[in-house]
Amino acid sequence: MNLDWKKIALFAGGTLFGTAGIKVLSSKDAKKLYTEGTAAVLRAKSCVMKTTTKVQENAEDILAEAKAINAAREEECFSAEEGEGVTEE
């Protein structure tokens, strides 16, 4: 029988590494790390949501002001056209 010792060694090493990895990932220290990481993500989410809300509010204000400016200019334009029409008659 021709055994490929390199493949057997790699399989055994992978199994050992995987088993050790599972133990490390399920340890109390790992759980604490996951908890701290999750808390940091939640804080970041909160900060991003606050910033997004501020940007959205500012965009709504800008849009409202732009509509008001356009309405005023349309009014001026119509007034000017009416005035020109009267003088041309």
C-alpha cells in the first residue's frame, strides 16, 4: 500500500487545528470578545443613524427652501410677463 504521509499529516494537523479552534472560539474569553465587538457595532450603528437623520433633515430643509425660491421666481416671472403684455397693447 502506498500511503501519502504528507496528506495524512495535513489531515491530522487540520483536524487538530479545527478542534483547538472550536475550543478557542467557544471559550469565555472569545465570548467576551464577541460581546464587546457586538456592543461596538451597535454603538457605531446608533451614531450612523443619528448622522443619517441629521443629513436627511437638512436635505428636507434644502428641498423646501429650493421649492420656495422657485415658486417666488415663477411668481416674479408671471408678474413680469403680465406687465409686459399690458405695456405692449
